[in-house]
Amino acid sequence: MTVMNPNLLYVSADMSSTSWGDATSHEVFTVTGLARMKMWCYCSETVTSSGSCTIEYGTASDTDGFIASTDATTLAAGDIWYDTTPATAFDTFALAVMDYVVYDVDVGYTIGTTKTDNGTLVFGCEWSPLSAGATVVAGDGTAL
């Protein structure tokens, strides 16, 4: 029996595209109202860049609120990204899953200095509404 969770989202960021790989901010999840968000990210294809490239995960007002600035080229296929040293394929739920209450702030990542050339990051989110009408939907990679 397969159980589908309507509040489970995945966003696959193709780091070779301008929508997801340019040196700017990128919207991953759009939040309306008050919601609990359990978020995680894994690398399904190694991230590359022709220059020095950083990436951080957060919101428009706190771009590294969830994960501080990380050398993007350290994200290798199979890594779970939850801190500045992504080098693991397994860890505890408490470490690997970011659990936050968010109110009307969109969530995403910011690439600094140089764009990425290749790679894929997959962002997951299981969310619960905490106010009437609250929603979380997949972002499209546009600026936060």
C-alpha cells in the first residue's frame, strides 16, 4: 500500500541551468501563513564550478539562516547537505533534517561569487499548516 503525503514536496535544482545555478538567490519553497517545515537536501549529482563558489541556505532576510556558507564544490553525489562540511550519506534525523516554524518568508539558497556549472541538489520539505490557510509550495528558482 502506498501512502501519498500531499504536504511533501521535492524541488530538484539543476545547477547547470541559469534558473538554479547563477550567482544570486534562488527560491526553493514559497511559504504563505504560518507553517512547520521539516527540510532536507541531498546532492544527486556532484556540483562543479569554474571558480570559487559558495552556497548557503536560508531566507531572503537571513540567507544563511539554515546552513552557513559552504564551498559548493564540496557537494558530491550522495552527500546530505545540512552543514558546511557535506560528506556523509547518513546521519540522525535530528542532524540531517532542519525543523523550523516559518511565517510568510520564502526559503531558498544563495550562490556567491561564481555560478555553478553542473550538479543537482534535491530539496525536500514535509510541512504542516499552523495557521488557517497556510501553504508551502515549490519555488521556481527565481530570486528570493
